[in-house]
Amino acid sequence: MYKSDTIAAISTPPGEGAIGIIRLSGPDAGEIVSGIFKPVNPKSWRKKTSYTLHLGTLSFRSQELDQVIVSVMKAPHTYTGEDVIEINCHGGWLILNRILDTVIELGARPAEPGEFTKRAFLNGKMQLSQAEAVVDLIRAKTEQAAQIAIRQLKPSGAKKIMDIRNAIVDCLSHIEANLDFSDQNLDAAPVSEVLNRLDSARKSLENTVESAKKARIFRNGIHITIVGRTNAGKSSLANLLMDNKRIIVTSVPGTTRDVIEEVVNICGIPVVIADTAGIRIHSGKVEELGQKMTMEKVKTTDVVLAVFDLSRKFGPDDRKTINYIRSKKGIIVFNKRDLRQRLETADVADKLPGWPAVQISAKKRRDIGKIKETIYKLLMEDRDFDIENVFISNSRQISVLERAITSLSGASRALKEGVPEDIVSIDLNEALKAIDQVTGREADDSVLEKVFSRFCVGK
Ligand SMILES: Nc1nc2c(ncn2[C@@H]2O[C@H](COP(=O)(O)OP(=O)(O)OP(=O)(O)O)[C@@H](O)[C@H]2O)c(=O)[nH]1
Ligand SMILES: [Mg+2]
């Protein structure tokens, strides 16, 4: 268990803001703030009724710090489960830090990253997977990612894991009852009944893991790299996908020399789009360096947007481009459809079998929506899942639940083969231990440290 001291931190982001919040949690929160707070209504402040707001001034050593509103939340019905006081002051760096320094001088301890949420977890206010969802929600880049985090954060999401856990506990107690009474010839639960329950618990876990894996794309996002011969219109396309970032576009081949990246939201998926230096056979030293960077980028990217110029015949630069990308997953973008067509599209399509193709005009902004649609379709291939069913999301949770599935399969197999029940119960206990790593019941300190180190200070 942790020391139940009182912690404090600035909970709003650094920089100027209309208001800033300093949060305190712990048994002395009220007393510490009382040491510096002059309320407009002292009678009401003295009572410190939970969920009340108090206007007043903060001063320390006869120096006024700020005019503030102090909110009072009393244990146990608070985020951390402890007494929580939040000081709403003006949102300047200096004011916030002066107030924080003062409450620390009066006995609070500076909170570590995620310590408020860690206390919420240690006080049984949430499961570990819910605490992880708090970070996911703060970091969500798209609506869908936020929705997944919210679902995981809700008690109903946590309950689904607990339901599976309870089903396994049930099977375990049947098996242990069989063990206890095996010499007494009592009617224990038939093996087939236990097997059915085990199978349905395993299937629920498998569905959970499968949906979580498919939904990971909304949380982690993907990388898309735009490649093609010089002058094909890559930067023009990148500018459109990046909502007019203004990458330099000129009619001079070899304009882009570096990899230029930007995160965009494509149908709810956070996508890092990279514009790259064009590919051509005959190039100077600087361009060659740029092309090397393009090649490196292609190696690690998830999806390639290969841009071909419809107004030019298929040439060695296009061939060189295809050689770099043919092993990847991607989309063919035929650009400059507003010009007279000289490219035989089959020359490209035949060399990149299975790649969907889209014709656009980046210059005239035509059919850019089609590219986004095609990207989304490509990413969602084999990802047929119901987002409503996603209530775990990160790789830590997925890997421990996969362990639970393996243990449950082992238990079912053992039961079917008539292996002694005490051996079966070892597998079931392993499955429970794994599930408890998701809920946090069994998570050791190193896991907790890793989870909470992802948080910012003040959360
Ligand atoms: N007509 C027409 N011109 C286009 C289109 N897209 C791009 N261009 C023109 O093609 C030229 C090259 O465009 P960029 O976007 O710089 O091409 P790039 O592939 O990034 O070129 P590099 O960076 O040199 O490899 C510019 O003059 C653009 O205005 C299009 O759809 N139609
Ligand atoms: Mg360019």
C-alpha cells in the first residue's frame, strides 16, 4: 500500500490559460488549503461540505497570491477516493507555481506522474484497465479512439472482464468441489457442464482480444508514405491530405528533398502521412540523399500511396519506383487526370497486382475524397468488428488475455482427456492470474510503475 500523505500538482497544461487548477489529494488537503485561504463565506468553508465551491483569496506570509475558487470533494466519493481540493486560480505559470510551492511548503508532497489515478486504482475506484483508459482518452487523436477509451473507462467495460473472471472462478470452484468430494461419491457438477462454461468464457475472451486487435489501429494509428517519380504531384497530393500544409510545389523535378510528415485524421484513424523526395534514375548528389531517405521510409511504412503522372508515358523512373514498393501494401494514385493522358494505366496496374487504383487531379482538387475512402477500405479489410465490443485496447492487456486463453484451452483439453482435476485447476488458476493482470488485482509493482509512468503530472 502507499503512504496516505497529501499530494499536490498543477493539473492544467503549462502555458497561459483563463484558469489553472492545482489539485490536492489526501487527508490534509483541506487543512493545508485552510492555511492560506481567506474565504468570502468562512462559515460555509468551515463546514467543507462535499461538492461545494468557495470564493476567496489566497495569501501567504501577508502576500496575496490570487483570487480563487476552491472546490471541495470529500472522501470516499472522489476521483482518488480521498479528500480532494482543487484550487481554480488564474492560469499563469507564475501564479500556479507560487501556489503549488506554497501548498508544498505547508506539507503537501509534489505528486508523481499519474499519482492521482494510481491512488484511484489503489483505493479500488477503478481497475487497472480503466486507469490505462484515462491516458488513452487524454491522448486520443480521433473521435473513434476517444470512444474506445471511454468505453474502457466505463464501469460496464470493466464489468465485462469481471463477468468472464467470475465464470472461470465458478468452473474452478466446481472442479475443486469435485476434488474435495471425490471420495464421498457425491453428485458433483458433470464435467460436460464445466466444459461448456469454460468454452464460453474462452470464446468471450477470444472475441475481446480479436476486437481489441482490430481496433488498435484507431488508437495507435498508421503510417502512410507518398512515393513516385519526381514531378508526379506527390507534394500537391500531400498538401491536400494534410489540409494545405504548404509543402513547396514547383514544376521543377526534384523539389522535395526531405521526408515531410504530418498527422491527419482519416475516417477516425490517426494517420502519419509522409511526403518524400521523388524517385528518378539520373539525379544529383542531394537528390540521391533524398531518395535514400524515401527508401528507408518505405521499408517501415504501413501503406504506400504510389503516385503516377497520367500525362507522361511509363518510364524508367516509374519502374524504379515500383521496384521499391512492390512488396508493400498500397494504393495506386493516377494523378493529373485533367491533362491529356499518355500513360497506359495497365503498365502500372499489371506490376502492382491487387493494389486498388484511384484517378485524381491534385491540382484541380478532384477526387481527393476517393483516396481517403480507398485508404479507409484498405485499412479496414479483414477488420470486420463492432466497435461497441471493444473494451480493452493496449498491447499489455491483449498479451495477458492471450495467456489466459492459452490456459483456458489447456484446461478444457485436460478435462476432455480425463487428466486429474488438480492439474486442471492449475491451468484455471493461471488463467485467473492473467485476467487479474488486466484488472490490476495481481499486477506487480513493475507493471504499475510502467502503466502510471505514461501519465502526466497532475492526473
Ligand atoms: N495539371 C496538373 N498539374 C499538377 C497536378 N498535380 C501536380 N501538378 C503540377 O505538377 C508539378 C509538380 O508537382 P509537385 O506536387 O511538386 O510534384 P512532386 O511529385 O512533389 O515533385 P518532386 O518533389 O519534385 O518529386 C507542379 O507544377 C504542380 O502544380 C495535377 O493534378 N494536374
Ligand atoms: Mg514534392
